Amino acid sequence: MASSVGLVVGGGGAVSLALKRGNLRPAVMISGSYHASFDASDAYVDDTMKMVSLRLIPTVQLIGGESWSVEAGVGGGADTFITSPGSATVPGSFVHEGGAYVDPIATAMVATHFAVASSADLFLSFSLPVDLAPHRF
């Protein structure tokens, strides 16, 4: 997030909608997460930030059986940073006003699914997000 930021706490969820027909079993995964307020500070400015992430990733099945499958896909989304800067040493007219900044994100993903019912499964996914136009604060 920034060089002065340590651990950032957050949470999220995902849902995958899939067709059960054909060899490729096309699907789409929709996910979102929220990261609670964290501070990004330097010697002059303190910036309190929050982040919301949304992703949409179309996938196809690579291999699988009746009760398991492995899928992969490439998609995208956005990370939205909500900032509230302030400073005890710099006059307010020199500090930006803050607001919401959106970064476009490309994401590659691989997931393994394990059936728990006829229309539900548990899955473990690994993704590699790439920020295409990162903001610098």
C-alpha cells in the first residue's frame, strides 16, 4: 500500500457461477473485499486510507472429475482507495483534499473446487493481481 504501512486488516467474499455443461465448464468468479482504515504517513503528512477491491474473472475448467475440478482465468477489476490526509506541520492549503482514487487491476487466477453438495462447492484460489495505473500518495 505504501512504504510506511504495516499489516492491513480486511475481509471479503467471492462467488463463482458456472455452467455444468461441456468439457470447459465456463464460469465467472465475482469477488470483493474491504480493508479497514490504515495510516500512510511520512514526516509531513498523515493520510488515513481505506480500500475496496472488486474483481470479475471469467474462467474455464482445465481438469476435473465428478467431485473436484481445477479452473483458470484472466479478468480484471478495480481497487478504490479512499483517502483523508492531514498534517500538523504543513498548512492545509498545501495538502490535497483527499477523496476516492480508482486503480484498474488485471488478475490471473487458478482455483481448485471440491463438491460439498449438488450445486455447491468449496474452493481454494490463488490470484495474481497487477495494478495497471497505480496512484502515488
